[in-house]
Amino acid sequence: MEPIQDLQWLLSLGTFLPLVGVLLMLFVPKKNVDLIKTVAVGTALATLAVGVVTALKFDYDQSEKLQYFTTNNWIKPIRATYTIGVDGISLPLYLLSMVITVLVMIYSWNHVPSPGNPKAFFILMLVLQTGMAGTFIAQDLILFFVFFELVLLPMYFMIGVWGGANRQYASLKFFLYTMFGSALMLVAFIALFVVTKNNASDPESANFTFQWFNENGPDVARNTAVWIFAGLFVGFAVKVPMFPFHTWLPDAHTEAPTQGSVILAAILLKLGTYGFVRIAIPFLPQAAVKWAPAIAVLAVIGIIYGALGCLAQTDMKRLIAFSSVAHMGFVMLGISTLTDLGINAALFGMVAHGLITGMLFFIAGSVKERYHTLEIKQLTGMLKQMPKMGWIFGFCAMASLGLPGLAGFWGEFPALLSAWSPSQLLVANGHEGLFRILTTIAALGTVLAAGYLLWLFQRTAMGEPAMAASDHGHDDIHDVNNFEWASWAPLLVAIVVLGIVPKLLLDLSDPGVQLISDIFKVSGK
Amino acid sequence: MLINEFLLLGAVLFCIGVYGVIARKNAVLVLMSIELILNSVNINLLAFDRLHAVDTAGGNDGSVFALYIIAVAAAEVGVGLAMVLLIFRNRKTISLDDLSEMKG
Amino acid sequence: MFAFSSPVIDYHALAPELVLAGGICVVLLVDLFLPDHRRWITGTLSGLFLLGALLPVVTLAVLGDDVRSSLSGDGVTGRYVVDNFALVLKALFLLAGYVVVLLSAHEIEEGGYYQGEYYVLLLSSVLGMVMMASSRDLVSMFVALEFLSIPAYMMAAWKKRDRKSNEAGVKYYLLGVFASAVMLYGMSLLYGVAGSTLLTDVGKAVTLEGDRAGVQVLGVVFVIIGFAFKVSAVPFHTWAPDTYEGAPTPVTAFLSVASKAAGFVGLVLLVFLAFPQARDVYRPFLWVMAALTMTIGNLVALKQKNIVRMLAYSSVSQGGFILMPLAMAFTGDAQEASLRAVVVYLIIYAATNLGAFAVIIAVSRKTRSGEISSFGGLFQYAPGLTVLMTIFLASLAGIPPLGGWYAKFGAFKAVLDAAGGWGYSIAIVGAVNAVIATAYYITVMREMWMKPVPDGDVSPIKVHGSIQAALVICGVSTLVLGVLPGLIAKVGAITDLAGSLP
Amino acid sequence: MGWFLEHAWLIPATPGAAFAVIILFGKRMPRGGSEVGLASMLAALVLSAGTAYQWIARVNDSHEEVPAALSRWEWFRIGDLKVSIGSHIDGLAAVMLLLVAFISTLVQLYSMEYVRGDRRYTHFFAAITLFSAGMLTMVLAPNMVQLLLGWEIMGLCSFLLIGHWWEERANSEAALKAFWTVRVGDMGLLVGIAMLLAIFHTLEIGAINEAAAAGEFDNKNLLMWAAVALFIACIGKSGQFPLHTWLPDAMAGPTPVSSLLHSSTMVVAGVFLVARLYPVFHVGLDMNIAGQRFNLIAVIGGITVLIAAGLAFVQNDIKKVLAYSTVSQLGYMMMGLGVGAWTAAVFHIFTHAFFKCCLFLCAGSVSHTASHHSFDMKKDMGGLRKKMPVTFAAWMAATAALCGLPFVSGFFSKDEIIDSAKNNDYKVFYIVGIVGAFMTTAYMTRATYLTFFGKARGGAAHFVHDENARDSSWQITVPLVILGSLALVSGYLNAPIFKWHWFETWTESSIGLPLGEGIFAAPHPPEFSWVSTAPGLALVAAGFGVSLLLCRAVFGEGTSGLRGLTERNVVLRAGHKFLVNKYYLDALYERVVVRGIAHPISRAAYWTNQNILDGIVNAVGQGGRRTGDLVYKYIDQGLVDGAVNGSGTTASGAGGALQPVQSGKVNMYGALLFGAAAVGGLVLVLVNS
């Protein structure tokens, strides 16, 4: 299948533009805050503009093909190339990363968390943007790895410097956890390369491009494949995060500044799931078949477990953080079915979770800013003191618990459908029963989701305002302000639109997903 | 020719030297033990040199090597003694056990 | 017995060495006639000479790949040669030396110590390294080794009124000499086996077969130890922390980068030229050494409070990562990859580590302390330095897109190319260690970014020009090598190493 | 296929749009957006009337099986699974559309007066409009996904409406309870849909029904489970035993909400689903097939009929009485479907909507006008019949219908169900049916007595003695009149006694099963005969008599031995207590299940997270460290630093262990150096030679 090669510069531009902005900002004196913010937001907007152009010029009739495809030598001796391109699977995430960055920056305009220093803060966000966008367009393992790691340090500093009370511990945990994952992941990458190279008919043509692995990965001997997959699994699972590698997430989310949480939830977590869809599954199909049941089980454990964790929380933000574990559980469940339905659901779930949980974290941040606490006990009666904020919160809660007609639903429901009838290969291996049990348990997860989200909503938004909140002065408890509107409105609209017209995303991702799921249709392989 | 005897001698000297380095607390004695090792090396080299001069057409690398070693050893000892003097000046002792300010 | 026939000398090939040698004499002489306040000129001079020596290296490189024996003639040919491998490393040593000169400028000037001599020693040590790169013979290797070591001993003890510095020097000296004595013993055995000191001859002879197998093994082991000491591989690393801590910081930088690199050059020459058939001896030996070096270096580093000492241990563990591919040199088809890995690693590591030391020197000029805690809140008053330090540390930790990642990547690729149990096992050990290592690099970052300023003094740091230059050189190369490793990835092809088995 | 049939999608779309308008601009409108809501409902009513008309025409034109009128657009597609959105109009859908639109319109009209001046007037209308939109969406859903969409939207709105006055904790609790209970059922819906997809490889309702009826599926067993799963959803939504407990609490919302919720929308959704997918249930659960022992649907329905009716006796809150009566009526519908009386059951939905809505609105009218917004029959009501003639008349008509007195609507629907039970030889359910009828009459008599007869009490007293007090205003009474009269006459659409079978002919094609013959066949509705209805009617009369006597004795003037009997007699007190506590089901759910999950279990899980999981990583790390440390860390601080501290501490531990090596003594270093060399050399020599 020939990739489409027009406008080759477009993706590189969109990815590296933020770095240009960083360079500019380096020369802006620290004192000149407004200029700094302007440059940063300007860069982000420009990047987004490029992204929009990318979306407009994208050929939606061939969304299964890589487009804007470029390939150049990068590190000849190890056969790593600078190969980039987007298809229907990566385009939404690519754009999402840009949108989120812009919104977060707008939000940050008057919400720079202590200890201030907007210059560094904005620079970090721009660097993050490059890393995120790059990960989604990379079509070469080494390139992917570099971008994948590029987001690590900025996020570490974002949490560690601008985070909450317990920030140093949280950031360190986040960092080392991820390092651990990616170290093994790197080893797995190289091992995969070496193995495929040795199998190949002409080893000289071996290289690190995805294309190579798509063609040669399936021939890897099953046992070897299973081991290599293990490495990939750990690397990605830590990022997702899947139970039991999730323990960094609640801390990181809770301690991170609002912007950090939003980016973390909206994009960073997706790097892991995207890795599964793009790399682990198609490169090592027969290992994927072996691993799928395990992944599914862990995913479902994650769903239930995350939900239970939520019910036990007394801190609003931490609760939202835990809910991510549950939601990503649904995504992974969808992926583990190895069916077109499931993987599409997973991709939709990624975007939806990005929008919804991102919003929830925004709200949590604004609430914290007004009430100076996120203790659920002290937050009652939000609806009374700031009705708009309260209802937006309610709306997001509903979206998050998977109400049909809102984005969240299309991540969960098809995942369940697919889990009930997983791919033929899995059925052939006699895992159907397992998956059906898991489906039922996962469905229970939806109930629990309704449980913790609405309970949270009831406890925080409904009822009469608690003394603690009301007596420390209504003056600074103002309703949604303009910056917040500006940064939230797009998300809210997107949640509704995607909820009503899921076609928008599904038509985009489906052709690409078909290619993946076809691997698992031909039985006997 | 009796190569083994030479090697044996070399080995013995080597061991004595090593023992000295490990056991002696006095910097100068340690230096001397190291000299012993170097000499054991020289004996080896020369012995082998002769051996190969007999059976192979290899040049007399051994003796050349030995010469280099002697020369370098001289330089080393020079530096070594200088240092011993240095620490003696600063601490009025050349016992190595006292050289343990930095550890861990 | 033998008629003496003088060898033919290829002056172009010898040019770098000659320039340096000349430089040594010039600096020595000039120093005599300089008034104290002008002494700094010696520093400038030696810097110039180092760069000057770089010129012929470049011309040689441009001129082409043909291997040229600097000295040729009966029984001399091939013992001291110039090939691409040699050129790359000569360049590395010269540049590293230059950066060290930049770093030294003030440190030495302030100490009120003899600058002239200092630079002379520095130059001669560099000369020794440059020679090491070209040696293809036990004798010349030995001479090169001593040539680079002896001045280093003295530099370590440079602050003659500082007890720590003396201690550092003496320890380094005694152990160094002891190690080289052991090495010599091994060399003598090898010579006995091979009947020639030419590495390639040794390579042919050392087959671990026949009745002298035991002797061969002993020889190989002892010789390796000599260099293992230089690269401070566990358990021959004991001198390193003490020496690094005691020695003047620029010297520490020099030791931890240049002389370590020289040691690795020696190991490479031995493994690839002298022991190609002795795999069963050096592989387990180096394997164990690599594993120990990485692990123990990291673990102890975690404990350190003093940043220089921490970097000392970190450099120990980094050494482990370089040993890793070396151990796999002739396993599977890792030959090419492992030579590459070592050379590339040396280059990137040099840039990064020197950079880190540059920052330390710059900062300690203000804080007057080597404690890690003294970096607290650096970000608030020296953001530039903080960012640079972050870059260097992250690079040491191997985080893309900074140079270090590619170095580590190369190492992993080499051992995985080797495949098989040896390769995979060490790869896993390496991966785990890579993570542990991050732990202590990150603690420094945390100090700089997230901790308060210990003494609340947030007056900005004045970084002197020469150090700025060093910082720029290191920072830029760290970044560039990280983003475009292709620039250096070509070097260290197996064909570059003359006389190695195809 | 007519314009209305084609554009049926407009019916839900209009209120949907109206919702958006109200939310966005409602506050700025003269009447707070209520006019938009009412207008949209009127529009919907007109449209659905048109639709119904055209459907009837369609049926009358053709003589054989009438295919449903479909108009669909692709919603999204994944691989070869296409999911459409649009409208699927057949008899059932047409009836429901008409019903929902009609009731909603009246309720909105009523509400404009009833909730006037409420603190969240606009919110109320927004929610109630969306609510109707949701129900309409579901009713004409061509496939399961759209059905689920409508289904869940209703759930959401019920949450908003029941919790309309969320300032009081009780209300928000009730709202949560409603949402959660329904949600538990929805689990079944989700899984059930997944099963249907697995069986039929499609989600189009029409296709599913055909395939099921024709037996074109390979896994009968799975179909059975699918039916069960879906039925669980119906239990939750339609408040069947044992998930009925949320319905009475749902009274926390404003009365119009209750009436809407309990008459035509929300609660009948479950029944509707069974009727809609009748072949799936019928085939999956082997209903009406010879030798069938256990008929799940009928059993659940039957139980519900009785227990709910029982509960209705002990309520003092008039709305609660009605609520339980709703539950038990829903039980009738379920039972009807279970015993194969599809038409009767659907018809009962139809009639029940009118009289139940009417009853609720009457109750609202009473409390709004007479009893100062109290709903307590014993405290604040009584003797209102004179002062509130209209309300009273409507109430009586509706009650008559509910009790199924001859020739009013209830008679034609409910008794049909009972008949069919007998006819399809389900003896037990026949008994259940007539006993239920007896109880219904009894508690309705009680409620009526307490409300309109006897002497006025509390709030009502003031009202009664107030000279110029009048019955409620027209916005309230008009709906009452309309509904009351419909309660009387609506039954004649399907009056077997007169051989009138219009309703049947219009809807029977929606059964999706061949009538009468074949293995997967629905039984024919029975012929009408006075004999079979006689016992039922007798019991109704008896119920009326007994109850009346009791009420006079207990609540009426004059002292009687019966007064306070439940306090004195142990057995009765026990029974009374048991009923008052709703068979302790709520206790079970709230105390055991909810608290269980919310507190111990989740706590445990969280504890595990903090201590075991983090701890394991940590313990791995702790390495050589003293166990005392471990214990301390485990118990004391929950937040054990996982991988980080772990490796950190091992490292420090190990590092510390290694430091002695670094003694600083040159000789030791030398010894180490040579020792290593010697050992290495020795080992390798031994290995290699």
C-alpha cells in the first residue's frame, strides 16, 4: 500500500513549530510576562493552524493510508530513519494534542500556578507539545522512542516545580516508573529489530520503519515474539497505565498543576494505548493473541479496581485521577479483543477520555482556585454558589460515566460489544468464555462509574454550601470566567458533537483499524 | 634451556612484591615491592627473549621491552618519592593507613 | 648480532605527537620567562597547541583512509600506526584536553600553584593518550599508558598544600603503579607465548590451546586488569572516588573523561587485536566486570552527598555500559556494532561529562561547596546553568533527545546483536541499571529545580569566559549528537581498526 | 408511505431542539422557556397524531401482514457493522408516540401553573422536555443503540427531575437512588445488546425480531441469556420486583414529574422493551410453549402485582399509594406479556397511562390547592369532594378505570390480561390477577375515602372552611377533565365484548410473531365471556365493600374496636411493620449493598492499592532493610513510595553495605585489586584448561 507523499513538510512544521517558539521565548526577558505569554500562545495557535491545514488537506477517502509521508535517512549505521506520516488512526490524536495545548495555554494565561515563572512554564508546555505531536506522527521505532521520551522531562518538571504539596515525591515516582518502562521498551525494540533482521530474506534491507516491522514482525517465532511483546507491554502499560502499573498515576495527577493534569490525562496516557494499537499489536500479532487474554483481564481488573478506588477517595482531584484508571481499562479491553469494533472503540475512547477527563481536571483546578481545597466534604453546594461551573461539572460527570449522546459512551459501549465476541483467533484459542465473563464484569464497571461520579456530584454540587466554603467570603467565589470559557467551550462542544455524530471519528479510524483487525481474521496463522 | 627456572624465579619475585604491596604500611616499602614486581617482569621478558631468539625468528622484543621498563620504572620511582616527600611534609608520616581522609 | 637499521619516519603521520611534544617544550620554556601575573599565557598557549595538534589529525583524515605506519622498517612496521580509529580518538583526546584547559584556567590561577608546570603535565598526559590511540604493540601501549598516567598522578596531587589532594595523588599513584606492574607481568607472559609484542602476532598466538593455555589465560587476565584499572572498572575502581574527590575539579574532569577513554582505547586494541581468539577468557571476565561496574557504581552513587564523588561513581557505572559491548565483541555478529558502540559512547560521554564538570566548577566558584545540597534552588538564580546541568545529567541518564540516549542505545544494540544468553542477560542488567542511574541524576535535578536556596543567597553567578566556552562546546555537542547521532555514528567501523580480524 | 411516517424522526427531534433552546435562552423568555416546551410538545403531538393516522390508514389499506415503516440514515459504521439512526414506525411505536406526546403536552400545560414561581422554573421545563424527547427517541428506535440512547437520556432526566429540589439532601438521595437502580438494570441492557449482536450480527430491531421469530440463529442457549439480561434491564426500568424500591422515592420530584414518569414514560419503557423485542423473549424464554414450567416474565410480573399492592395499603402519602399502584399495574403488564397476552398488555399501557396520569394530577391538584402542598392523606386531607368537584370527578373516573369496573377502560385492558392468563392455562397467574384486582380496589377505596370523604383534617380543614376557596385553576383542571374522560372511554378502542378489535388490528403486526400456529407462535387473544370475568368482578366488588367498611371503622367518625388494631394485635403489628418497611428490601440495598460497596469494599480496595500494591514494589525494593522498617512503613504511612523509594532504599541499603569496601586504605585497595585479579585468573585458568 503506497503512502501518499504530498506536502511532506507539513507534519514536520506542525511538530517542530513549538520549538521555534521556545527559541524566541529564550530571548524574551523573564520580566516581560505579557510578551512571553503572547509569544507562547501565538506559537501554539500557529501550530494549531498548521494542524487545521493538515486536517483540511487530509484525504479522507484514503484514511487508511499514511499521508504527508516523508522518509529520510536519520541514523544510517543503525538504519533508523526520519519517517513520518499520519493516517486516520493518528490524525485525531495528533490534532487533539495541538488543541489541548492551545486550550491549556489560554487557561494558563491568568492561572500560572505558584511559584510562577511563566516563562519556564510556557516553554515546558511547548516542548511537551512537540513531544506529543511527534509521537503520533513517527513512523519509525527509534523516532517514536525519542519523541516518546521527550515528554518525560518537561512533565517531570511541570509536576515537580509547579505541583502541589507532595509534588517532589509524585514527580519522582512518575519519572522513575516511566523510565523503567521505557528502558525495557527500548530493549524490546532493538530485540525486535535484530530478530526480524536475522529472519529476513535480505537482512541488508532491514530498518526501523513501522513498515518493515509490519511486514516482517508477523514471521517472528511465537516464543520469541511473546518475550519481546512482554518488553513492549511493560513499556506501554506503565504509560497507559494499566493495573498493576498504575500506582504512579493518582499521585502524579493529584500533585500536578491543573495544566499538567489536563495534558497528562488528555494526551500522555494515550501514548501508551496508541503504542499498543500502532506497535505492539500489529508488529507481533501472534504474541498479541497470546497476550490478549492477560491484557483483557488486567484491563477489567483496572475498570473495577479504579472504580472502587474512586469510591474511597475524599479528594475530588484524586477521584478523577483514579477514574482514569477505570476508563483506560475500557480502552485496553477494546484493544485486547483484537477486533475492528474493539480497536475503534479504543481509539474513540482515547479521544473521548482526553476531552472529558481533561475537562474534569480543568474544573477541579478552578474549584481549587476558588475554594482553596478539594476536600469533597467542604465543597457542598457548588451549584448554589456558582451554578454554571456546577452544571458544567455535572455535564462532564454524565459524559464521563458514559451517557449515550455524549462522547464517553462511544468509548465504552462498543468496547463491551466487541468484548462479548472477540476476534476469531481468540475464540479459536478458547478464550471466548473468559472474554464474556469479563464483559459482564466490565458492564458492572459502568454501574460503579455512575456510582462514584454522581455521588461526587451530589456531595460537591448539590445541597446547601458548607460553612467552611461560604464564610470565607463569597467575593472570590466567582462563576466561570472568560479565560475558562474560552478554554472549556471547545471541549464541551466537542464532547457533544462527537457524542451525537460518532461518525466523525469512526469513519476516520475505521479503514486503518480494518488493516489491523484483518491480521486476526485469517485463522490458523 | 631451563626456561622454567627463570619463570619460577620471576613468579616468586612477583609474589613477594605483591605481598609487600598488600602488607606494608610504609609508602617507601610499598614502592620497593613494586620495583620487585617490575624486576620479576624483566626476568620473564629476558628469559622469553632468549627462548624465542632460539626457536623463532622473532626479534629481541623482550630485551627492548625490558629496557623500556627499566627506564619508565626510574621515572615512576622519581615521581613516587616526590609524592612520599609531599605527604611527609604535610603530615609528618608516610604510613599509608593515615591516608584515609576520604572514604565511603 | 642485529645490524641496526634506522626506521623510516612518516612525519605527517607523527605530526600530532610532534606538535604536542614541541608544545610541551615551548610552554616549559615560556613559563620560565613569564612574570607571575602573566602566567595565564601558558594556559592559552597550551590550548593553542592542542588545537594545533588537531590540524594534522584533520589533514590526515581528509587525506584518506589508507593506513600509514608512522614508523616503518625492519621489525618496526605496524607497531605504531595511524588509521581512522586512531584519528577519531586522537581528535577526541585533543578536544577533551582543550576543554580541560578551558576549565582549568581560573581554578589553577587562583590556587596560586605553578601554572606552567600544570599545563606541561596536562599536555604530556594528552600526548600519552594520543600515542595510545596509535599503539599497536605491547611495548608502545605500555609506554603510552605510563606516559599518560605519570603526569596524571602529579596533577591529582596538584594542590600540594591540600591534604586531600596529596592523598588523592598518592593513592592514585600507588595503585596505578601496582596495576601497571601486574599488567606488565601479564604482558611478559603474553610475549612469552607469542614471541612478539606486536598485537596482531599476539592475537595469532593466543588461542587458549596447547600446554601453555594456563599461561595464556593468566596473561590475558593480568593485562586486562591493567586497563580495567584505568577505566576504573569494579573491582579495580577503588581509587577513583577518593582521587576524584581529592583532586582539583578540572583534573577530576580530565581523569574521568580523557584517561578513562585512553584506558578503553587500550582495552579495545587488546580485545580486537590481541585476544580475538581468547573470547572464552575475556568475555566472562568483562561480562562480570561490566555487570558489577554498572550495578555497584550506581548503588554507591545513590548514597553520595558530594556531587563530585557522585559523578565519580556515576562515571564508574558509565564505564560499565562501555564494557558491556566490549565483552560481546566477538559474540554473534556484534563485532562491528560493539566497536562502534564503544567509540561513540566515549565521544558522547566525554562531551556530556565534561559539561557536567564545567557546571560544577562554575557553581562551586560561588557556593564554595561540593555538596549536592549546595545546588538547591539553582534554577532561581542561575537558570542558564540549571538548564545546561539538566541537559548534561539527562544525557548521562540516557534520556532522548540528548546525546546519552544514543550512546546507551548503541551499547544495547551491540549486546543484542550478539544475541544469545550472554547478550540478553547483560542487556537486562543494563536496562535495570539505566533506571537506577536516573534516580541519582534526578536527585540533583530536583535540588536545582525544586528545593529552596540553602543560604538564601540568590545573587547571580558570574561565569568566566573560558568556562562559558567550555559549556557551549559541551552543551551544543550534547544536543546535536542527541538529535543527529548520524554525525558520529559512522565512526568506529571495524574496518577503521587496522589489522583487526575482518 | 406517508409524509408523517417518513418524517417521524421529527417527533423526538422537536422537543430535543426545544430543550437546547430552553437551556440556552429560556431564562430570557417571558415565561421562562415553558412556552417553548409546550409548543414543542404540541408540535410533537400533531406529528405523532399524523403518524398514527397514516399508520392506521396503512393497516386498513393492506390485508396481509403490514411491514413497519422505516426511514433510516447511517449513524456510523465499523467494519461490516452498520448502525443506523431514524424511525421505525409500526403499531406499537405509533401508539406509544401518540400516548407520550399527548400525556407530555397535558403535563406541561398543568406544570405551567403547578410549578409557577419555582426557583428553577426554566430548568424544570428544559428537563421535562428533554425527558419526553428521550422517551420518543426510544419509542421509534429502529435499532438497539438508538433505543439505548433514549433509554439513558430518560435516566438522566429522571435524575435531574427527581432531584429538582436538590437543596434538601433527601431529594438528591432519591435522585441518586433512582439513577443507580435503573443503572444496575442497564448493565443487563448493555450485556444483552452485546449478546444480541453476537447472535444476530446486527442491531436492527426489525431484523432481530424476524430472525428470532423464524428461528434463524445458531445459539438458542445464548438467546435465552440475552432475553434474561434484557429483562433485568426492564426490571430496573419498570420498577419490577426486586428493583421496584426506587419508584416510590421518585415521588421526591414535583408532582407533574411523577405523573409523567409513572404514566406514559420512563417506567413503561421496560414493558415497552419487552413488547418491542417480543420474539426474542418469547423464543428465548420458551414462553407459552407446551410443558414450560417457569415463565420468568410472568413470575416477576405476578410477584410485583401482589407485593406492590400490599405496600399500597400502608402508605399515608397519597402519591406513594399511587406510586405503588403504578408498580403493581406494571406488574400486570409484565405478567400479560409473560402469559402471551401481548395486545392486552400493550393496551393496558395505553389505558393505564390516562387514568394513572389523571390520578397523579388529581393528587397534585389537591395538594396544590387544598392541603398546602402536603401529600399526607391522614394529616391534611379528607372531605374535599364538595369543595373540589372537578378534581373529585376526575379522580373517581380514574379510580373506576384503575379498579377495572365494567365498561371503563381498565376493564377492557386489565381483565383481558387476566382472561388470557386463564385462557393460556396459567392458573397461578389467573389467581394472582384477580387477587391483585381485589387488592387494587381495596387500597384505592381507602385512598379515596381518606382524601375526599370523612372530615377534613389539617391543611384541608382550612380550605374546606374557607368560603371563597375554589377548585384549582383551568391549567390544572382542563388536563384533569380530559384525562378523566379518556380514562372512561379509551377502553372502547379494544372491547372484545362488542367485538371491537381496532387496537388489536392496528398493533398486532408489531408482535413480530405469527399468531396461533407454529412453535414460536403467540397465542390468539381469547374470546370475551362474562363467565370468565365474573370471579374477577366479584372480587373487585368484595374489595370495595371490605375496604369501605374498614375505612369507615378505622378512619371514620364514631369509635370502633378496629381503631388502632395494628398497634394492639401482635400479628397485625408485625405484618404492618413489615409492610411499612417495604419488606426490608430497601434496608437490604442501602445498608448492605450500597454501603457495602461504597465503604468497606472500596476502602479495602484502596487500602490494597496503597499498601499491598505499592507495598510489593516497595518490599521488593526494601531488600536488606530491617523488617521493623517494613512494618512501620506498611502500617504507619499509607503512602508508601513504590518503585522509587523501593529501589532508592535498596540502593541506599546496598550502597551502604558497599561503602566499607571504600575504606580509604591503600593496602586494602591493593589487596582487593590483586585478589580480584587472582580469583578471576584462577577461575578462568581452571575453566579454560
